[in-house]
Amino acid sequence: MVEALLGLSAYYHDSAAALLVDGKLVAAAHEERFTRKKHDSSFPLHAARYVLEEGGLSMQDLSAIAFYDKPYLKFERLLETYHGLAPQGLRSFLSAMPVWIKEKLFMRKMLKDELKKIGSDTPQMLFPEHHLSHAASAFYPSPFEEAAILTIDGVGEWATTTIGRGRGNTIEMLRELDFPHSLGLLYSAFTYYCGFKVNSGEYKLMGLAPYGIPGSEQTLKYKQLILDHLVDIREDGSLLLNMDYFNFAAGLTMCHDAEWEALFGLPKRSPESDLTQPYMNLALAAQQVTEDVIFLLAETAKNITGCNNLTMAGGVALNCVANGKLLRRGIFNDMWIQPAAGDAGGAVGAAYAAWHIGKDRPRNNPARPDAMQGSYLGPRFESDAVQRLSKKYRAKYSLYDDFSALCTDVAKLLADGAVIGWFQGRMEYGPRALGNRSILGDPCSPDMQKKLNLKIKYREGFRPFAPAVLEEDIGEYFSLDRPSPYMLLVAPVLESHRKQVPDNYDQLQMYDRLYHQRSDVPAITHIDFSARIQRISRSTNEPFWKLINAFKERTGYGLIVNTSFNVRGEPIVCSPADAYRCFMRTEMDYLAVGNYLFKKEDQPDWEEKENWREEFQLD
Amino acid sequence: MEFLRDLWGFLKVRKKFWLIPIILTLLLFGTLIVLTSGTAVAPFIYTIF
């Protein structure tokens, strides 16, 4: 008889479910992929149903259900914060309390009621702390027998940052930084001030930062103002926010706009308005401060644990620019980052914590390269799903008997400049498309970055694209000597692939700089010659490896542009029907689903009854 | 009632008995809210979720 555990993350943002069977991760998925609602926070009913189905189990087979945080502890933080700040925060208090009094205080009952929709027997319920869930998601699936654990996010119950040590099947929490002092919330405040959405636009701020001019008077001034007025950073990486400037504890915005305007001499940027150089410099200053804190925290983790390896999770661990620099600093011999480092990953972490800590099950021989199986933990679809969509939409396709022949043809189309939707195997878990739900393009094409942003993804023109590169060829293009299977490390493009930039490069307008051909792989070379790398190993994802290899045989380049299969504000596609709809709504040229290839020109006219751009809220 | 048992356990472990009057007041308000309103919707701010 197997022993199975269901991990759940829900009711805050990015709901997800994960299934652990005899300590092995069998399936995990985000609820948003099924409901088609970005960052869906509702109970992950579809995801839970799916993971149980994937494991061939029902509710009565589960020995426990683990929820990824402790609701009462979070409620305690809310009450104490409002009590401490009263009479400030009344509006925020009145907005927050109904949700708690009506729903979240009764979390156990709410979860049981939802779980009844899946099956009648609710097993034991466990509630590991938010940061313990993050820590468990970082350490247990990692390849290390022993490692330091660093978790950094906005806030969980009280904790915003923790340092711990994982050894065997135990996790020991050693240091904790509590709300409101939070590196994640500091970064979110800059996200908000630069006109992006909190909780989803943080990666845009990170993508904007390289447009800032390092060493410029304004960037240096902004950084000094942050350090002098907004945050007091201590030697061990702990920090104190100056709450005179922040409004998130008592209000409904991240910061006090008037105080920030007076400090930086720069008004809060309106969403979707033009991006000017001062915002780029501010983004760079915020990124630099964030990196400095992360480096100090990593040094502290090294000092107090004495471990040679580091594992990381929490939303801030998705800052792949900081991760790449941390790796190059060499504080630790090696590091591993949970691919679903945000709150969705809490579902996996809660399940692991329940297994190893709650049930004291041993952790024998950590899996290599790790236990996440490439993060391909979601549903797969067979050809009958493609046949059904073809009937429904009268879609025309070519069916290949031989997958290698499909790869050869798709590689040729890519080399000719086509943009291809690529849908294969199991869906990814975590925020990145890793080659199974991806949109692909030619990295050498001078206008691919512009085309993908503006005509396919309908998103901001400044945003960069990432390369998926063959494991064997990574050293040919990038200065990175480690595996980066989850697109969580940024590294420089090698000098040998770079092209000369004009002397006045930094003085050029944003888009003049952006569209300057900086390398022979311009579509994946960011403005500062960096790239967010995904290494493709044949043993982890053979179909994707074969495609890139076919592209290499045709062009000589062992890498392609890989971006998530969605448009702005849309969750990554889950089913072939989602993929076909996205394909038809955009200017994508081809769609490959399994061995089926759809050519845009052959498809019947696409008529939508509603304006689909209103279906997905801009992120 | 499971909720009261859990809540009491939490207050005991955390030694936060001073929260009891606040929680009781909130529960009274809560009853009113449940009787008078529709679904409670969380505002989109990180920290009060």
C-alpha cells in the first residue's frame, strides 16, 4: 500500500496542488492553468483533481493533506500590526477583516468543504509554516545531503526571510527576519512606484534594471537615497525598513507616494505610460540594493551553517539576475533553486515537510540532478485531444509518423524566421515555460525580440527573451559552468559572440539601445549582454533537445528563443485547445502539438464572439 | 467545535491571551457581516491577505 500526501497552496495568490507518493513527487500543477485566470487564488480544485488522477489515487488513499501556511499565525500578525498602528490603517483593517472573519479563520472547515467535492474522506490535515514550506521546497528536492537554506519573499505569517540548515530529513530554522521588514516588499514597493503590478510585475522591474546606466550620477544618487532613507541594512543582511516611507502595513498601497516623490524627485509612474531614463536608473538602484542584501544573507547563511551548498526558495529567489551574481561570487560551492520558488511552490514544500518532518520519513540518497524531474509535473494530452480540437475548430494539420522529421521541419521553419508554438509532453510547474508549453523563435534574427513582444505576446517592447541552449553547447555561448535547467540563472554572453557598440551607447534612447545588434544572437542578448539561461539536457527533455539539435544541424547554433506559451496577462496554456486558441489569436506562424503541425495559413478564419484581449487582465 | 478548539490551542501555544477580546469583538462584527453581505473578497494587497 502506498503512502500519499497532498500539498496545497491557496487563498493568497498562485494556488497549486502537489502529490507526493512514498516520498516521490508524482504531479504538481497551478490552478490558474486550468481556470485560465492568472494568479488564481481560489481553492485548487482542478489542480488537486488532476494530481490525484495522475497518481491513480482518490481522497481515501491519502494519509495527510498539508496546507502551506498557518492561518492563525497570519491572523495574529494582522491583529498585532493593526493594533500597533491604530488609528492608522482603519480602512485597510475594514477591508481585510471580512475575508478573515467570514472565511480564513475557518480555514480547516473551508478546506474540508472544498475537498468534499473531490472525495468524501478527509484525512489528517497539517499546516506547516509558510517559510518552512518554502524551505522544504528548496531543500528536500535538491541534490544535496546537507545544505544551507535561504528563503526570501514578501511575507508569510510573520517571517519575511529565513536562514536554515537542511540535513538528512531534518530542517533546522536558525534565523528569521519578521514583518514589516522585508526585502520582497521593498522590491515590490519599487515595482509599484515604477508603474508595474505588485505580485506580478517584479520580473518586469528586474528586466528594466539593465536599462539603467551603472555608475551614472543619478543611479548612484538613487542608491544612496535608498540606503540613507528607506532601508537600514546590517552586516548580516538583516534590514529595517523606514516605515515613514511605506504604506503596506496600514494602507492599500505599497508606499507613501508623496514622500517618495520628495525623496527621489520623480513622480510615481502611471501604469503603461512611457518609460524614461530616471525610472530605469531607479530600477537599477533597487536591483543593486536587493543584490547587496542577498549577498550578505548568503554570507551569513554560510557562516552560521558551515555548509558548502545553498538552496533557495521564496519569491525573491526568482530574481535570476541576483542568483547568477550570487553563484559567481563563489560564497557556496554549489546552489540549487526551487523552480516554483513563489507561493505555488509552497504546495510541493508543504507536502515534503509533512512527509519528512510531520511523518519523520527518511530522505535516502537525494535524487540527481534533483527530484523535480525537470519540473515537468503537469498534465499531458494524447492525440485524441488534438483530434477533438481539430473537429471543433475545423483545424487543418499535418501529422508526422516520425518525431525527428517534425523536428527537422520545425528547425527549418525557425531558421526561416517563423514563430512556432511548441506543445509537448507534461506541462511545467512553476512560472517558466521550459520547452513543453513554449513559443520558439530564431535567436539570430535581428527583429525576433521586437516581433515576439509586439506581435505575438502583446507585451512591453523592452522585455527580454531567454535562450534554451543544448547542454553540450552552453560553454560555447555563455559564461556559466553550472546546470541551469529552470531558467533561474542569468549569465553573460561570451565576448566572442558580442558585437561592438557605439561609444555613446549609454546616451542612446531606450529603443535605439534595445534594437542595436549587440551580438550574433541578438534576440536573447539583453541590453547589458546578459541572458537568462535554460540548459536543455537530453536525459530530462529529449524531444526539446532533439528540436534544438535539429536547429543546430541546420544553422550551426545550438540554442533557440524560448518564451512562455501565452499572451500578456494569460496563464501559460495547459491543453491543446488552449494552445490552438492562443495560436489563432496571435501572429504565430505554426503550432506543433505532439506530432501534429498546424500552419496558420491553412486554418479557417478565426472568429471570436468577444474581444479576447479583455478576457485577460494586463499583468 | 473544531474552530474554537484550534483557536484556543493557538492562543495557548503563542501565549497571546490579550488577543481574546479583539477576536470576540471581531466575531460579533463577523456575525453581522455574514448576515448582511455577500462574498468577502480579499483586496489586492500583499500583506493583508
